[in-house]
Amino acid sequence: MNYSYMLNGRTADGTLLKNHGFVQEGNCFSLRVELQNGLYTVIKIYNNKLDVDVFDEIFHKKYTAFSSGHSGSAIRTQVREIVEKILNDCCV
């Protein structure tokens, strides 16, 4: 499997990624993913429910993916593609 979408092999809080890129805490899996232009997303899968947020590392702002506003259609599309890839690779 290709996990080239991992960012420096660490989660948002700096924890080293393990278990093929996912960090598992109980039944919650999380993965930090680099997007573009200083943005990254932390994808959490909790009880098979996705929780995807987009963060701006430069200005320390948080944007919710799949909503209107700053995230924009290009970011939402990229997040959606990443989510689909993660689910296809890891959660079959």
C-alpha cells in the first residue's frame, strides 16, 4: 500500500504514526494528511463515522471540510479523494 499522503509520519499533535499511518485510540483512528498551501487535514474515523477538519498551519485557523467557506471546492475534492483512498486501502 502507498501512504505517500502521510505528512512527516506524524499526527497533528506530533505523535509518530503507526499501524500503516493510522493512530488508533480505542475505536478511533486518526491520520494527518498534507493538502496544499500550508493546509493539512486530520481525518478521524470513529465507529466508522468520518470526522474531517481542515487546518491552516500558518494562521492556526480551523475549517470544516465539505462545508461552504474558506475550504473551497478544490480542497473539499482533495479531502474527499484522500478519504476514499484511505477507506479503500485500510478499511475494507
